[in-house]
Amino acid sequence: MANRRLAPASEQPQDFAFTPENAEWAKHQIAKYPEGRQASAVIPLLWKAQEQHGGWLPQKAIEAVAAELGMPKIRVLEVATFYTMFALEPVGRFWIQLCGTVPCDSCGARELKGMLEKRLGPPGHVSADGNFSWLEVECLGACCNAPMVQINQDYYEDLTPESLSQLMDDLAAGRPVKVGSQTGRTSSEPQGGATTLTDETLFDGSRVGAWRKRFEQAKEAEAADAPKGDAPKGDAPKAPVAKTGEAESATQQAATAPRPAKPDAGRPVERKASDAPAQRAADGEEPVKPEDRADAAERGQSIAKHGSARPGDADALDSPAKRIAEGEPAAGEEGRQELPGRDIPPPPPEASGASEAVEEKLASDDEKK
């Protein structure tokens, strides 16, 4: 891709200033943004500076835009070097930007690149007659009509090396050229023309009239089939309901293959009632099954679901209530210290090593006695 660097100092102008017309245009662009957001106009101003300077941006133009917007020069330089729409070196009268990304590359951009290198030389250099220069750039957004190039501000699509060479000859000679597809494609339709929605009646409005006429005919037929008896007094005759072919087909289908009014999704599914004590009592049965009662009576050991007790199994009913009933302390009470009453102040905490010092002092006093 392009080498995004400023042109050599030998090609840089000494200064740059917007013309009075362009300076007025720049003020209108800056006024579009709120106070403190003038930097948002950097791309339009750079584009206008490039247009004024013959299609490329010199360093002095970048600095002039920075001064106009109150931006650091490096910030404006970052923008100018990022976008390939800004040429940083002199360009020819017709600046060719060749798209080289995947869609164009897959459709023949490499062949176009080879033709340009053969005719004009490496990218970034102006031809001897000053007419052309070229550059390979990132996607230009015309992938459906690949391969393509942008020459100055126009797109030329569906190119081959031969058609691009002829296009360049016509531009150099001043002959009129066709912008867009070079193969007769309309917009971005498929190669060879549109293959769907080709019926002109879809777009001329005649289909709308045909539908309206169809409903009117159905309404007239319904009125003709209605009984001719007098309508009851006080009741206005009701307009017949128009039935179209689709309505009749739906009616016949509903008669032969009826469907539920609502889908099955979300409806409660009938399942076997749970075998819970409440459900058994409601059915007139004993709430607790005999086998469950027998299992509960075996309090000595835990019983597996499908087997007998295992050696070392803990007491199945080793609960705090059972321990209290047997005169044993409940779980969590073993080793518990009695707390003093609420009216007794707690003793002050002893400092580390204080008790040992007191004991030693008492022992020394006993020895003296």
C-alpha cells in the first residue's frame, strides 16, 4: 500500500493560504459545529486545501488548517496521513486510485495494477506528460462492480486492463468518457442484467388497479347472490362481504383440515399426580404408606434406598432434640462457657505476658516470707 509521508522539502511550497472564497467556505463549515468542537471540520478543510493546491496537500496547507481550527499540527498531520483520499505528494492531472482489497483483487485488480506499472511506472510518481499518477488504496466501496478505480472524484467500474487503458487515452485526449460501469451494467445489478422482478407491471401501478377491480367484482357477485327480500324496518341493509379466491381457499381448508384455535405450546400437560401425603389423603387413602412407616420405625441406622444398613453408619436420628431427651448436651453446647450476667461488667483484658509476671511476683514474695 501507500507510503504515507510528506513530499520532500524540495517539492514543498513556501506558504499556503486559503483564497477569499475558500476562506469564507471554511467559516461556514466550522459554524456547523458547536463551540469547542471546531476540530470536527478538519476533514472538509483538508479536502478543500487539497483541491485548491492542485490535488495534493503540502505541509504548509496542513499547518494552515491546524491554525484555522486551533489544533496541534501533529493532530492534523495524523488525519492527513491516515486517509488515502489526501495525497501528500504531487499528483498528475488525473489521479488514479486503484482499489486493491479482496473483492477487487479477486476480480482482476492485479491485472490492472500490472498495466499501470507498465504504463506509468511505480505508484506515487507522475507521468512524464504530467497527466497521470496512480496509487493503490483500500476499499472504495464499489465491491459489487469490481474491479474499479477512482479517477479524481469519479468511479469507473467493471474494468479490464484494455478498458482502463482506453479510458486513460480518452481522458488524456479530452474525449468524453462514461462514468460508472464500463460494461453497461445498471447500478449494481447482476452481471448480464436483472434476473428477478423483471415484470414491468410490478412498477407501473397496474397491479394496484387489478387488485381493486378484483375486490369490486367479488362485491358485485356477492350482492347478486344475496336474497332480494325486503330488509326489516329500522335496519339498514348490510353491505355484502367480498370474498376473494384466497378467502374461499382458506375457508375450504379450515373445513377439511381444522386446526386448534391456539397452539399446544403453553398448555398444561396432564401428568400423574404426585404421591404425596396430602394427595393420598385427598384420594381417601392413608396419608403415610405402611412401608414408609416401617422405614421410619427403624431409628437405629440409616437405610439406603435399595439395600440394608452399612457398617459404621451414623445414627439416623442423631438430632439435638434426641440428644437432649437422652440427657446429653445438644450439638454446639459441648465446651460452651457460661456468660456472666448482664449487670456484671466484663473483666478488663489482660495484656500479653501480664499473668506470667503476676505469678512470678507472687512466687518471689512467698520465698521472702
